[in-house]
Amino acid sequence: MKLAKSLIMLLLLISLSSYAFATNTMLMPDGKSPVVKVVKDVREAVVQIKVESTVSYRSNPFFDDDFFRFFFPYPQMRERHVTSMGSGFIYEFNPASREAFIMTNNHVAERGQDGTITVTMADKKIYSAEVVGLDPDTDVAVIKIKVDEDEKVTVAPLGDSSTLEIGEWAIAIGNPFAEGLDRTVTLGVISALGRYGIIQGNNSPLYQDFIQTDAAINPGNSGGPLLNINGEVIGINTAIASTSGGNIGIGFAIPINLAKRVVDDLVATGKVQRAYLGILPQEITPDLVEAFNLKEVAGVLVAKVEEGSPAEECGLQAGDVILEIDGEKVSNVARFRIAVATARIGQKVPIKILRDNKEMQLTVKLESFPDNTDSAAVENSSEPSFSSGISVEEIDSEFARRMHISSENGVVISSVELNSPAYRAGLQPGMIILQVEGTTVNSVEEFTEALSNAIQNMRDNNRKAIRLYVLNRNQIPMFAVLRFDT
């Protein structure tokens, strides 16, 4: 009986302690949730963005079909007025000039370049906005408004997304669906970090390192802030994964640290200046782990080093595996691209590599993309193959030997870009391309020329596909089709 009473008392104490802990950590002294304070402090920094523009379209949807376009190559074009809604938040305000700078998504603001953008404040006042800068590669944009002297302006404080942990509280504020639902607040947690490969229609951002959250995000929330429990912006809400078009608990936000780097350049110059290393990076696969004797499926394989690039100057070679950049572990190609792109031009960066089973340390001085290459460019060369997503090596190359390729003909695929025509066709590194549209290819030069000719022929004849004859990894011949639908 004594033992039973003791157990009951112990359980009671544990319950009271748990309740006290929950009360102390989840409630404010007045008994209210800390979310209430966050909302009071930040909610009025969130704005509603309305973009009006004119788009051209074909007069008959049947003309989208290749068959009809062959017989009617010049369908009548018409124009229609388009209105889209989104969210944003004021992150900087200049009291002297009365200019308020607003962070949002590129896909929210981009049509405003040729149309009009209006911003509705928390007090319902409406202002005309202008585009400061757009970056489709991260889906970040900056617009600005000039507010009246009597306008009260709330600025959302920016946090540090590098310290985030899975399971932390996440608060989303935005304008879902309709104008009557402005500044809706939803609560959830950080579900995952470092998400990439997220497809957002035809304009998926190249640099992806998304925060995943189950805080409800719906159409119209794009561009709004994702906040931590301290009321700091940790991300820009940008996309959802959904089977219905509405929230199912899987939303994505751009980390604020990535956005800060982009925004600084957009405000300063109107465009993003990105650093350039000069390699063709390749994803590490389980097969490559075995072939290169790696410890784990991590790092980035150097498939090619561009001549005269910073990579060549620092001593990087094809076949090296990049493990770390500037002390940060490189887990995949997505992380590699962001690490390089967010580094400052001219910065000397230490790189840890694995070469012939030995770890080495190199130092590279990063440069800007040559000839002011557009920021949409990625860490690869500008050969025609990149529009298809394929990179190839000679059949007797070091890469082919590492992959144990024994064929005497064709060229071996060394890299396939994510979400590219080659990726969608199911092509993989290690496969061998024998023919391009019936033309035999036995060298990189022959492949480049054949693919370039095939692309030109495809365009001249209003087609959308190119036929390849390949050997898969089991040396079984098959046809693959590259479709260029976008």
C-alpha cells in the first residue's frame, strides 16, 4: 500500500512539473500564447501585393498541339488582362525619404515590370510600387513604395536561418486566396531543412535550400514572412506541395539568410552578382560512392574543370570530390551551388577535396561569371548540351574508366541536370549515347555538333522532341526522347 501511494505521489509530482514547464515555456505572464505578441509586433509589416498586367495568348487552344501548329504556324494572338495577388513584408524603412522596401517573391512581382503593382497596407491605404530588383534564380524580389507622412510603418526584424532546427515553432502571415483574408496567421513547426528539387511550374528557382513547414500556406501567401517564436523573419513563404491546390501541411520558404544576400545586391545594383568557380558538378550516387571509394552519399563530383577558370587555377581536377567549401559541408549539388553563389566575388575560399582516397585542402579565389553571364547560368559550361541537361565525356576518359565503361562506341553521360529534358527522359550518368537523331557520335565534339544541329532542326520544324539512341547501364540499347515543352 505504501509503495502504491508513493508511486501515485511521484506521478502527481511529474504531472505538476510538466504542467509548470509547459506553462512557463508556452505561455506569457498574462497567460496568453507568445504567438500573440509576435502577431502584434509584426502583422502590420505584412502587405498585400496586387499585380495587373497584359499577357498574349493564342486565339485557339488547339494551336498548342504540334499537329495543328504544323499546318497553321501563325495562329492569331490576342491579349488579356491578368490580375494576380500575393504577399510581402516591409523589412526596411527610410524615414527621411519615406521609402519602404518590401521583400517578396519573384513570381509575385515579375509581371509588374511591364504592368502595375499596388500595395495595400494594414490600414487599407493603397500605394503604387516599383520594382527594385528581381532574381528568378532564388525567387526573391524587392519592391518599394513611398508612403505618406502620417503613415505608420512597421518593419519586420530579420532573423538568422542558419540556427534553425527541425521542430521549432513557425508562424506564417499572408493573404491567402482572397482580399478579405488579408494578414491571416497560421502556426506550425519547422518540418525539415535543406529541401531542394521542388518544382514550381516552368519557373522553378535554380538555387533551392527550402525550409519546410506545416504552418498553413495557401495561394496568395507567396512572399509573406515565415517567423520564429521571437517574431523574427526566418524565411519567405514561396511554394506548397499539394494535390488539391490548397494547403495539406507541406509548405516551403526561402531561408532568410539566402534572401538577405540576394536583396543586398538587388538594392545596390538591381541584379545579383554571383561568384563563379568553373566546374561541372555531378551528384554523388550510390554507384559513385562505390566507384570512388567514398564513405557516404555526400559531396560533389567534379565532372569537368573549365579552362582558365578559378577552379583550374587552384588545382581542381576532374574526378575530385568536393567535401567542404569554406568549412561548410557540401552534401549535394544544390548545397554546392548555393555555397558558391552566395560567396563574395574576389573572396578566397578554402575547399576540402578527396583525390585518390586522400583528403586535400585547396584555396580558390572566386570570380564573377565570365562576360557578365546572366545569373541564371549554373556551374557548368555553355555548350548546347546544357539546354538538354546532358553532359558527356569521351568513352576512354578517366570518368569512363572509373565507371567501368567498356563500350568502344559513343560517349558516356557524366552528368544530368535536375528537372531537365534529360532528367525527365530517365537518362543517368553511366549511360552511353550512340546516336542523336540518327547521327552516330563517338566523341564529345561529334555529340555537341549533332545535338546543336538537332536542336536547330527541331526549332525550324516547330517540333518539341529529339530522339537519342543509348545503351543503359546494363548495356541494353534503347531509345530516349528529350522533350522541350517549356
